[in-house]
Amino acid sequence: MTVETADKDERLKESSFVSQLLKRPELGAIAGVVAVTVFFLFTANPVMFSLSGVLNFLTPAAQLGILALGAALLMVGGEFDLSVGSMVAFTGLVFGVALTVFQLPLLLAIAMTFAVAGLFGLVNAEIVLRTGLPSFIVTLAFLFILRGLSLVGLKWATNGSTQLRGIRESVENDWLAPVFSGRAFTGLFEWMAGNGWIEAFSNGKPKVDGIPVEILWFVGLTLILTWVLLRTPAGNWIFAAGGDANSAKNSGVPVRRVKMALFVLTACCAALVAILTVLDAGSTDARRGFQKEFEAIIAAVIGGCLLTGGYGSAIGAFFGSIIFGMVLIGLTYTQIDQDWYQVFLGGMLLIAVLFNNIIRKRVTGER
């Protein structure tokens, strides 16, 4: 091949910075965070962007985001799980019963909760992989099954009620409780208040006494899953399994094991949200996690995950979830009717799908 021919070879062309930037799956979510931030800067009470206001909207964003991270990796792997919202309710029941009825220590109750979630994740995966049925349909069935089991189980555990209380009392003084509930870095915040770095009450106590632990779990999981996707062979397998499962299988990728692991991961993310929210509320109920499966998938799509699989990122799901938290809480700082939140969900999903479709065509060269 001559030098002249090589110069014309498209495989040797360097992509421009803009072209590389447009191929990043999280671009749309980051742009969305900027747009939403600008919107609320002009329409919301400035308190929204104080330290307490930021933590106020990051808390629901973190709870949704943990679900969205699992959903995002599963979508990159080419599958869906519509049962995660109901899984939050069901594993919340399992966790609550383990603590209040069986009176297990917190460590054993958490292990039991994750084990049950993982088992249902395996069941979902086995049905999808053995039958070839769309995961959309299989997990839609489990959405109703798990929600129904939550109702039946709560009535059994409470003699007719759909809410189980007494959980906070069951974990009182347990050494593990601060890892899954409450606020972290309280000493640091007291020190910053004492030095005038953050706002304090007249008695010197900080107005914000720490960071909710679910935010730390959210950030930690985002970092870990981003590392897995971008820096490990398992990440390459996930992208390959979602892009073209048959080609990946022929290339030696353990597609079956990858997809089973992703279903288990998604279910365990739901279990983690259940543990965090149940300990925070001190109770669990049958409506816990209601419709969160749709919000998690929307957050993943906003974050750049393609509905066809093989493309997406954990960072994108991270920013997509922050958008949800900002709008959900931000509307309370404005004069706007909060019912517009539902309109926002649909609008953001439509915009994200259209945007991702354009990006997919740029990446694949499809016309």
C-alpha cells in the first residue's frame, strides 16, 4: 500500500474532538443536567442550590440512581428488567420480616435479602435464556407477581395490614446500621460549622449534619460499575453480549453467564434500595418502589443507553438520575404545579430516545 493510499484509507483517519465527544453515551445526560440547572437557577428559590437543598435533591436521585445503574448495565447487555420496582417492595418485605418476625441480626437480614433478590434475578435470567422470550415480557410478569407477593406477605406478617413497622427499633444500636442508614461524616460537618465554612444554628450546630449514606452508596457504585465497564474484560463482554450475542458467543464470550450476572446485579440493586429506604423510614409497605422500574429505565435511556443494547454507560445513568432528583424536588422550590413532573418524564424519554437514535447512526455509520 502506498503512502498516498494510506492517507486516503478511512481506517487511518483521526476523529475530531467534537466527533469523539458526540460518541460519548453520557453526553445527553450531562447536557440535560446543565439545562435543568440553568432552568432552576432562573425559576427556583435560591435555597435549592444551598448545601441543604443540593443534598435534598441528591437523596431521591441516589435512591433512583442505584436502580438505574443496574438497569443501565442490563440494557447495555441487551436485556430489560421491568420488575425492579416490585423487587424493591418484595425485598423490603423480606428484610422487614427477617428483622421483626424472625428477629435476625441486621447482618443476617441483609444477607437473606440479597440472597432472595439474587434468586429471583436468576429465575428471570433462566426463563429468558432458556425460552428465548423477550426479557420485557418475562420481567413484566414478575412485576405483577412480586407486587402481589408483597401484598400477601405483608398481610400475613401484620395480620391484615399492608405496612410493616418496628424496623428502626429492631436495628437500634446495631453496629452495622450506620452503614445503611442515617448520615455520614457528621463530625466533619460539625467541624466545618464551627469554623464558619457551612451554615450553623445559633447554638453552633450545623444546619446540615452530614451526607445521607444512600448518596455515598450511589457514588461508590457508579465508580465501581464504570470501572467494570471500561477497564475489565467483563465490561467488554457486557458490550459484546448486548451488541451481537451470536457473534460474541462465537468469539468466546460467555454470553449466558454475563446476562445471568446482570439480572442478578439488577435485582441486588433493587434489594439495596429496599434496605436503605426501609431503614430510613423505619417501616415498609406494599407500594414501595411503585413505578420505579420505568423511572430507572428512563434514567438509563437519558444516560445514553440504547434500547437495542450494546451501548451506554454507568456515568450516564448517574447524571440521568440526578436530573430526576433535581426536577422532582426542584418543582417544590418554584410556583410550578408538581403534576408537570409526569409531563417531564415523558418528554425527557422522548427527547433521549431521539437523541440516542441520532448518536447510534453516527456511531454505526447507518443512514
